[in-house]
Amino acid sequence: MVEEKVIPIKTQSLSDLIRLAASTMIPHQVVTYLIKFKHKNKVIIGLLGVFRDYYRYYGLPIFYYYSFDETTSPEILNANYVILYSGEEKFEFSKQPKPGISIPIITLFEKPDFIPDNID
């Protein structure tokens, strides 16, 4: 069992999470991806990060996430990518990459131990 856990931070909307993911992308340098897993009848989609440049909290691991009811989001369950369209705040879920910014979604078998159980 992992004693150290990430700090979960739930975004207000899926759009907020997608904007955050897109803002971390640097072409040809950093690969940004989202992780997805089921937990307590919810589908959790999120982004792992590190809290930076804040005094003694430098380096704290953070998990930004948004949760869905698994019965109301079948397109998210089957998606391999989030496609973000440039110039407008519009995105869709897809099985394959498309024109625009394609952010890969990695589906995990189960919730990792380093993510707390109290996420919703």
C-alpha cells in the first residue's frame, strides 16, 4: 500500500480540465495525457501534475480530475482521445486522433493506490 498520496483537486467542469491539459502541452517536447479509470460507479478522468513554485509546497503531487456517472457517459467510456479544436472552446471524445489538438486518454485497469479513495 502506498502511504504518500496525490492531492486530488476536482475541476468545476470537464472544460476546465481539458484547458488545463492543453495548456501543459509543448509541441515536440512534453507529452500530455489524461488517465481514466472507474471508481465507485464513477468514471474518473484526470491529469497528474506537480505543484510548483510555492514556497515549501514545491513538488507536491497533484491529481486534477473530473468525474462522471458511468451510466450517463458512454462516449467517455469508449474514448481514446479528447480532441480540442483550436480557436474555440470546443472538444469531443474520439477513438482515434483527428485534426486539432489530440490529447491521449490512457485507460487504467483500476484506480492507482497513490490516488486517495475519497475522490468522487
